[in-house]
Amino acid sequence: MATLSEVERIKAASDGLRGSLALSLDDAPTAGLREDDQQLIKLHGIYQQDDRDQREARRQRKLEPAYSFMIRVRLPAGICSTGQWLTMDALASEHGDGSLKLTTRQTFELQGVIKESLRPTLQAMDRALLDAIAACGDVNRNVIAGAAPDRPALQARLQADAVALSEHFLPATRAYHEIFLGAERVAGGEPEPIYGPTYLPRKFKTVIAVPPRNDVDLYAHDLGFVAICEGDELLGYNLCVGGGMGTSHGEPSTYPRVATVLGFLPATQLLPVAEAVVTLQRDHGDRSNRKQARLKYTLDRLGTDHFLALLNERLGEALQPARPYAFSERGDAFGWQAAGDGRWWLTLRIEGGRLRDAGEQRARSALREIASRFDLRLRITPNQNLSLIDVRDTDRAAIDAVLEGHGCAPQALSPLRRDALACVALPLCPLAMAEAERWLPQFAPRVEALLAQHGLADESVGLRITGCPNGCARPYLAEIGLIGKAPGRYNLLLGGDRVGERLNALYRESLDEPAILAELDQLFGRWAAERHSGEGFGDFTRRTGLVDGSSPHPAPRREPA
Ligand code: SF4
């Protein structure tokens, strides 16, 4: 029998995710945690990080790294109240680095929180009915859901289902409440009825998508539900399993994979089906090699048909055949949109998902004023942007005025700038090999200029950058994916499609910025000259054989719409 991985040992010995976390937090001589606790704290939604910009200087001064923590909020469907928004905004100033990070999985991250501030921060969140439970680690993480702003009843139903999934898969342990919120331990401990004592073999991501918009990147998720509707009525969901983005450079046994569509279920079966998939992964996932532990590898190892048979067996009945659906869009719908119930949505572009006051553009202040003055809710999008939702018609002009007064009036951005994504990467992500979020604002305008030179300024080209192959900004589903290889060097991947159904492929390795721009210059020139009418850049690079059209990992299996 293969040896269990070190993280499995830590989880098994953790006494319900408690470990020595309480002691670690009170361990004054260091700003960091004990080694095992660094793993355990992830399952409470927190990562220990250090400022890599300071690492070398501190090492030379014989100081420990500049440790701080990232807190990721559990926020199903990305929706919060104005009071919750104001709480997070205040915490960003009081205990964070002065910014709010909006993530590709529809939630907030507070970065730069020191160890002593973890408890006060989580306690303030708790008072606002927010938590970070299971936002990271080997559990079902924040459940995300797509947007249907013009179908309010459906939107409400999808949000309710995202909340139900999130709550259903919360760990039973009270460790978070005891360690961070000061709750008493209840004698006898708690069994974990769904996860068991060692939780899942690896992280697990769940999504609800609403055709025709694939804003959630359905196929990048371990577990996906596609809403099948008749008008505004939800009939049920198509089930997708086995998507995942992370790889390791130079290790072909690791690969990105698009999720496979397995069948249809009535909406009432959402939780039993989800639980059957989660427990199959719990029981069959690889617990010896974390690089092979995601559901995508379990699915490929078992085979789709066998996995489906096991799933049907657990359910006691067979899934129905998948129903037809089709995606035609992917990015967020910016600007004002009528919500069909007399209310409005306003979606704002937040580049790199980073919300701060910077010079004349005081986005955080603008949103603080909006959340303080108006009756609405806020929704973080899966593309790191922000929607103001449930806005009264009578408030629209005043909200526009607040944005304008803070230098944040929505601007006409090119499609490339509007939809580009970047992960956090340096200086805080411990896995980053290259810049991403900090590089995007300089790099994207240069790509924009190239497109303009070739008469392509109005074309939509999906650009996504990550600092490592872990793929948090889902770069393997981009038309242009840039994946950090070393400082200033990136692998260039091409050939994804516009709606996120097809993986891209490696085109050139380890390029610096001038080399990337030179490659894109000649590729855009060819695209402008040789493209078929309306042909997207990713489709063009595939059709012309610039990148390999054959993928070892199959496209989603489904009926045509
Ligand atoms: Fe960090 Fe890599 Fe994720 Fe970027 S993709 S945030 S560098 S782990």
C-alpha cells in the first residue's frame, strides 16, 4: 500500500483540525505558525505567507521572513450585504494591507494580516455573519454561481442552491469556533459524517453555471452543475465532474482537464448527487501523491463509465441523460442592466480584482460611500469584478455621481483589458515563480497596442496570467495563457476558445516580455490577414495548426443544444 502523504498524516493527527493551532497563535517569539499548523490553518480559510520582496534582505539581517496571513472569506455565490461589505472594508484598513482582493472564485481575501490580528479579524467577521471556514484546504471550498441578472427568480434560486451546497459541505468540527472565536469545546468531539477524519484528498471546487453565460468557467471545476431551465423555471441540473487547472512544470503526469458532463438530475437531487460525488472522491482519491489527488485524476484513473456506475450505485438510481445547453458568452456584462423586477445591476471592472484607493481613482472610498448610503447588495463576480445588485431605479444617478466623484466612472475599455485576469502571485503567494497581478496593468496595454496596430482593437481576446502552473486564474482556458516559469519568464499557451470549453496548448516556453510581445505581434498579423470571418484568435491558432489541436483530455461530453 502506498505511503500516505505528509498532509494526510497532519490531518489524521489533528484532533478535528485543532492541532496545536491555539498554541501557535499565542507563540509570541515568532510571527509564523508551527509547521503542521501551517497546513491545518488552510482548512480554516487562512494561509501563512511571507513578503517575498523582503525575503533576501531579512535573511541577510538574520531575521525570520516577514510572515503575515491571508484570510479568504466563505461567500457562496459571491453575494454580501452592504453591512458585510463595510465590515470587510474596515478590516482591510485595520488589519489588512489597505486593499480588498476580489478573487476568481467570487470572494474576498484580506492580505497582510499579522498573527495577533487573526482572532480580532475573524471575530469581527463573525459579528457580520461572515466566516472563512473551509475557504481553503482539502475540503469543498467557496461555492460559486453564475449571473442571471435579468431572471430574478432564477437568480435567487441559484444563490439559495449555492448557499445550500456550501452549508451542506461545511466540516462538522467546531475547531474554528474554539480557536478563533473563543467558543468552549463540547465534550465528546464531532464525527465528520461526510468527510471522515481526514477530509478530502485535495482541494475541491464546486460551481453552478447558468447558460448562456459561462462566466464561472464551469469546466475548470471538480463538481459543476449546469442550470437547465424552461424560461425562469429551474428544471434541474446537468452534472459535470473532473475539471481542474493545476499542473507542475515538467511533469506530464499532471495536466489541466475540462470537466466531463455525466447526466441530468432534478433540482431536488442537488445535495444527494453532490454528496455522492464528494464521497466518491473521498474514498477513491489518491492520498499518497498530492499531485495526483484532485478528482480529475480519480476520474481518469477509474474511467468515466466506471465512475458513473459507482455514482449511480451510491444514488440508488441512474442519472438521466444530460439535457441540451449551450454557452455563447463568458465575460461579465458591464454597465447597468435591468434586473426584470424593477431593480438594476451595475457591474464594474476591477483590474486584477484589487480594490484600493490609488491616486485620483478612489475605488474603495467610492464603494464605501455607496454601501453606506444605498439599499442594495454587492456581488463579486468570478472574473474578479464587482456588481452592485438589487439597485433601485431612483438611486442609479446618485450612484453614478459617487463613482464619478471618486474618479471611478466606468470607462470604455478594450475587450482585452475588460476581460483579462491575473492571479495574486508575487510578492505574497509562496508558490509564485513570476509576477501576475502586478504585471497585468503594464503588460495589457502593450498587448492592446499590438492589437490596435493590426486593426484588431475591438476584438475580444481572452488573456490570463498566473505566477505558477497552479492556474488560479484559469489560464489553461484562455486564448492567450501566460504561466510563470521563473522571474520575468512565462510559458505562452494559445488556442483556448471564447466560451471556455477548450483547453489551450503550449506554444513557446520561458519567454520574457519582449519575446512574448514579438510572438504576439506576428501572430496578430497573421490572424488579421488570414482569419475566417468572425474567427476568434484561439480558434485561428487551432485551425492553422499553430498549436496542436489534439488534446489528450477530452472536451465535455454532452448533447448539442
Ligand atoms: Fe499563487 Fe500560482 Fe495561484 Fe498564482 S496561480 S495565486 S502564483 S498558486
